[in-house]
Amino acid sequence: MTTPDFQYASQPSSSKAKIPKHRQFVGTSVLIMRGSDKGEHCTIQMVLDGQPTNSTLKVVVIPTRYDPILPNRTITIDYDDIVAEL
């Protein structure tokens, strides 16, 4: 019986697949700093790239405060109008 040659077995790549930097914001807690939702604590759900803004990014956030009138509310806001919470 011969031993298999593992020379061609798939191995993890030495260079990790690069995740776009702005995608790493998903799940981050933020505070809205401008607009009608100013002061709202939210969590980033999605990042939209290539938008007609100075940062070219808009984010879709979910408020952390439960509202029984709008239970699945999402807010789309310019990236420059939020700040990360510590």
C-alpha cells in the first residue's frame, strides 16, 4: 500500500483574503450625530459603497432602542454623520 502524496492538498493561503476595510464596520455600535435621528444609538447592519457623498460611503443602521410602532426600522445615513461608541 502506498501513502498518498499530499503535496497537492489544499492548504490555507499565506496571504489572507482581504476584506474591504469598510466592511469591517458591520456590527459596530454607533451614535448618529446629525439629522432628525441625532443622538440615536444604533448598530451598523450594512455599508453601501460608491455613494454620492464626500466619504463615498453610506451606512444602514438599526436603532438599539425598541420602538413598538416601527419594530424593524432601519436608517440609511451618511458615514460622516455617525461616530463609533466605545
